[in-house]
Amino acid sequence: TIVMKMSKTRLYVEKKLSSNIMIYIKNKQHHFLKNVLRISIQDNILIFDGLTGEWLSKVISINRDNVVLQVLEKTREIKSETDIWLLFAPIKSLRMNITIQKATELGISRFVPCITQNTNQPKINIRNLKMNIIEASEQSQRLSLPSMDEPIKIDEIIENFPKDRCLIFCNENHENLPLIYEALSKKIDHYKKWAILIGPEGGFSKDEAEKIVSLDSTISVSLGERILRSDTATTAAIFSLQS
């Protein structure tokens, strides 16, 4: 049996893992292991691939442009997770990074950036957001990686929205809506798949809101009396659904 030395870190690798294979760690992760963590030969590193679970590996060589790991044994299996999409209007990049990070930690399975009438940030750096997803998964002990779509117009998403997925519409422009917690507790047995829709800083236009509400699977909810910033609203909505 292998004596578990505490792993110094946890890394995502883009390769399907199995025992005894060698993994070459390069670029940013190589720099992190070699120069930031200052790892040594025989150190243990936990690695995961988003497909097969989490594995223990050991450092077998440290070179100028790579670190070689040998995969030892599986430490955790992937469990099935709640299937939740996050549909969000892009916002300024700092807050968007926070949104993506928190949503990844809270178990979102797919990100769908939506371009709406009031979206003032139509260009987004998908590559940057994917790196954020990886970092948040590494740090939060998550075993799977959510996917990130290219931006799509809100009308297109609504027109092709799957009927078997409940759309939780955080509609801050409307009064007298049920609080998200009450609304969901009545519906929790009706659906296996979910999506949370968070609007841009200026809210949805009247036309957009009408289209969203017209879907049979939409539940309009309130997140409380205060108007929340979108990164806060996202975290609150996902947490309510997960609980």
C-alpha cells in the first residue's frame, strides 16, 4: 500500500487519468509547482481530469520546462451532481470573474453568457473565464469541470429552451414575487434539470421579461427586498437551489 503523504496542491490535467501513467506538467502549472511551491522529487500531488475522478501522483522528475508526475492510485470517484446551468448577462470582468468562481464552487454544470438589450459588456474573454473555472475547481475540491458556452442572444436561448429544464428567473423589476426558497420548495420534485437566469446591471427590458415569463418552465422569483449586484444575486440563487 502507498503511504499517503499530504499533497501540497491539487491540479487539473487535460488528460484522461489511469494508474501508472506519466503526466507532463508544463507552462503556468509547471512554474507554480517548481518556483512557487518548490516541490521536490517524491512529493505527492493530487490531480483530477474532470472525467474519472481524483488521483494521487508523485513527482518523479523536475526539469527546466516540465515536471513529470507518475499517477499512483485513485483517491475519489466522481459523484453525480445536480444539473444546473447559469444563464448570465456579461458584466465588468472583475465581477464576472467572481461570479464564475463562486458559481463553479457551488456546483454549476454549464455557463451560458447571454447578450441582452442592456448588456454593456458584449465582448468577453472566454479563455480567461475557463482558466478561472479550472482554478475554482482546483481550490474547491470539485471533481468535475463546468462547460463554458460562447455568448448567445437571450432571444435565441429562450426560443430553443429545453422543456424539461426549469428556468429560475430572478426578476428584480417585479414586485410581489415569491421568495426563491418558497417558490422552489413547491417545484423541487417536478424537475431534475435546472437553469438560473441573472440579468445585466440594468435589468431585462419589458420585451425580454415577457418572453422569459412566457415559457411554461419559468418560475419568477425574488431574492429579497434589496437589489443585489449580479455576482451576489448569482451566489444567493445557486445556494438557495442547492440547499
